[in-house]
Amino acid sequence: MFVVRFEVEESNSLRWRNGNHMNITVIGAGYVGLITASGLAETGHRVICVDDDQGKVDTLNAGGMPFYEPGLGGLVHRNREAGRLEFISRIEDALAQCQVIFICVGTPPLENGEADLSSVELVARRISASARGYHLVIEKSTVPVQTGRRLQKHFSIYGDNAQFHYDVASNPEFLREGSGVEDFFHPDRIVVGVDSAKAAELLEEVYRPVLEQSFVCPIHENCGKRPRVPFVVTDINSAELIKHASNSFLAMKISFVNMIADLCEAVGADAAKVAEAIGMDSRIGGSFLKPGIGFGGSCFPKDVQAFVRVGQSAGCDFNLLREVERINQRRIDLFVGKIKNELWVVRGKRIGVWGLAFKPCTDDVRSAPALAIIRRLLAEGAVVRAYDPQAMEKAKAQIPEIAYCPDAYSAAQGADAVLALTEWEEILRLDLNKVRQIMARPLIFDGRNMFSRTAVIEHGFEYVDVGSGAHARKHVPAGR
Ligand code: UGA
């Protein structure tokens, strides 16, 4: 095995207390690849991270970051300095040094909702053209079930059989944007799909420090000893499916609670309380039951769609997930409907927007509900002034025609209403007295139910949230 013994050092620069380190290639310096590469380096491995975007490689080598993610910049910097992490642009230069290869390239949606696997295929071509000796090729990008099988077939056709020996494995990631570093070091489980004992052993070796929680935690000062992380070994198809099924289930929870929220508004019940109480059932669980303007981001919308396509092509009835998508898309109509209802005429009204990112602690605006809402309001003739602590640059590239403000107060200045669309801490900590004084009409539409209704009303605001019976549209007579 390609494993070198490492002496234990007391210094902070070496954060793996005991065991082996491996040479690992991570292909793709995007969200998943960069966290995986720097996380593995932090646990002691030597990692070469490859990205064919030379600009991104240059940025990383110059100490910059291609996107915002809490804790990631420090991790990348420390491991580069320690010589455990390097960035290059040619796969061929990494392969000769590394036995273990993680594929972390993008799999964006095609027009028909299927995942576009052309980047995965391109990487496979490069590997088969230049790999020599044994390699473990691990797909970490979110891919449809049976992609591993296709990779194996690809290698058997294009690889040099005499020289290139391989195993293919699936190791889905469960990293959330905004807390990806935390999720890397303290995962709920590590899933590996393999079809050989050797592949399972190598992956266990790669993740040993994380599985044993034996690294010096780079995030929590007094992390303490945590229990061993479950290591779930399956066949390759099952591992691929686990990822799509997990994301789809979480999306389903959100759409379910949003459906309940609509009913609560209609009949005069309180969705927050309903969600809290159903979540107390340990079989249901309280997370991902927060009513609001729906899920966005680069994962849930694309993964639900892709999973529907997978089900469809396998001849299975996946209409349940189509409804999850449909309910989510309707969130925007319903929210904009509430705004129109309160403002009467939207044309010419000044609307402040707090939050553009699809969720807090990220600058990602892909499929962000906030952008969909802004587009709808612009179409109605509103004057939009927006603020987000991190995502304004990325939003500006998509919607250049609105005003981007230096802070949340400036977005609220003179506004007929403000919309709270991403639950940033900074926005929660605003001085509501000050906000009330600077607005033309103190009206808050809370798309994330992030404020306390009582507190906001006590500050003299009109307040519209999601799923509160206080804004009942209609009452269903008892007994019907
Ligand atoms: C999601 C999964 O949570 C990760 O486990 C997975 O690895 C990742 O996708 C991926 O496939 O790469 P992420 O998209 O970063 O992570 O964000 P989440 O925290 O899951 O939130 C997704 C969306 O759901 C956000 O727009 C959020 O605002 C929304 N949401 C979440 C709700 O509307 N209500 C909730 O109760 C929870």
C-alpha cells in the first residue's frame, strides 16, 4: 500500500496524532473538492488538489479563496504552509504520485433535469489516458445511481489494461454550505460504496482520523473526545442512491411543512408551533421543518429533479418528489402574493431586501428564493434596494439592475416594506427601533420566520410571516 509512517509531533502544524498518511488527489477545487482536500490534509494526508481552471489554481496558490465558506480559508492556508496541500491544473501531474483519487467535479442539471456528467466523463478520460499501476477512483460528486458502473466500463474500454489497475468507489458527501468544514470533521456517518475489500480498506484508512475523531479539532477549542463515526459500507449503487435519497427526503420535509404552513394560514393555526410539536416525535425529528419561502441552493433543487429522472428511467413512480418540487416553486408565488396584497399597488413602491444568499453563512445565490422574489417584484415595477453580508457580488452578476446597499439600514431607508429572505445573524441583531424610524411604512415580510412576531409588533411594525394564523386568509367553518 502507498502508505508512509509519520512520526507524531506535538506541534499544532501536524494535527494527526497517530497513524498513517497517504498521498491523495482531489479533482475539482469547488465547494466539495476544496473542503475535502483541505480537510484530508488537515488530518495528516498529503493532498494534491487539481482544477483545470488555471485562474482558480492561481488564486488558491496566491492565498486567495474562490468563494466564501466559514473556516475554509484558514484551513487551506495552514495546510498549504505545512506542505500538505498543493493546487495544480494538470491531472496527469498528480496521478503518478497518488493512489487514491477523489472526483469532486460539478454535476449541474441539464435542461431535462438529469445530471450533466460530462465533467465526470472528462476526468475519467484523463485518468484512463495516463494512470499507471493501481488506483482507487472515488466518485464524491453527487451522481445518479449506476455512475460507478459506467466509470468501471469506461476504464475497461479506455484504460490500458496491462498498466492501469483500478477500483471504483462511491463516497457521497453530506457537506452543507455554510457549515461544510464542521460537517467534514464531525459527520453523522461516512458512506462508502465499494465492490472490493481493498477499496473499503483504503477508504477506511483515508478516513481513519475522522472515523476515530483522533485529529486535533481545527474548529472547536474544547472539542473533547467524540464517539467513533459510523462507517457504512455498501455496494456502489446503494451509496450513490443514499445521497440522492437523503437530499430528497430533507427537501420533502421542507415541502411538507410548507404545505402545512399554508393550511395554518388558511384556518388560523400557528405553523411554527405545529412544526415544533411534530418534530418532538423522535421518529420525525425537528430539523428541516422550518416553514418559509422554500429550499434553494445548488443541491436540493437539482438533486430532487435528478432523482425524479432516475426514478422515471427505472420505471418507478416518483410523483411524490414531483410534488415536493411543485410545492417549493409555489412558495415564491404565495410570498409575492402576500406582498401585493399588503402593498396594494407594487409599481413604484420602494422595497428593501435583507438577504440574497439561499441560506446564511454562504455567498451562494444559486436557485436562491430571494433572487426569484426580486425578479418577480421588478416585473411588477417595484424599486428594490438589497443588502446581504456576503452574497451581493454574486447577486449583482445575476440581477445588476437593483441597488445594492452598504448595510441593512440603508436597504430599509425610506422603504414601504422590507423583506427578510435569509436568516443572517447580522440581520437578526438589527436595531428594530432604528429600522422603524427610517422606513416610510414599517412593514416586515419575514420569509424565514426569523424574527419573533411579538418582538417585531412591539417595536411598532406590521409583520407578515409564513404559516401564522394571525394572517388567516379564510376560515373554514367547523364541521366542514
Ligand atoms: C444540502 C444537504 O443538507 C447536505 O447534506 C448535502 O451535502 C448538500 O445539500 C449537497 O448535496 O451538497 P445545502 O444545500 O448546503 O446542503 O443546504 P441546507 O442546509 O440543506 O439547506 C438547503 C435549503 O433548504 C436552503 O435554502 C434552506 O434555507 C432551506 N431550508 C432548510 C428550509 O427552507 N427549511 C428548513 O427547515 C431547512
